[in-house]
Amino acid sequence: MRVPILMYHHIADVPPVADAIRRDLSVTPAAFAEQMRYLAANGHRTINLADLVNRLLNNAALPTGDGNEVVAV
């Protein structure tokens, strides 16, 4: 099973005093929501990492969906 994994360090508005690293590792809540809408509109559904680990270690079923491609977030 192949599942793309998207990793977000910070989902938050960047504080005005943030250093370059924090700015580079942050995505605003609005941008995150838009990315999730894009995935859904293009035939993907998201699962959390715990569900993926449970599937890989225990052969557990993934959360039910409609057959779309799965992306772990």
C-alpha cells in the first residue's frame, strides 16, 4: 500500500516576531483549509497518521471512504 504523507510543522498565523525558520515551516489555517479542499476536490481523502500506523502494524481497516486515493496528514 502506498500512501503519500503530508507533514505540517505549524498550522498557525505566523507571529510578527517569527524568525525565518518559523516563517518557512508555517502554513496559515486558511492555506491549510484550502489545501485540504483541493485534495478532496481532486479525489483524495485524508487520514491521520495514527490510522495509517494502525493499518500498517495491525492490518486494521482505514476509516471508511468512497474509494478515493488516501493521503495521510
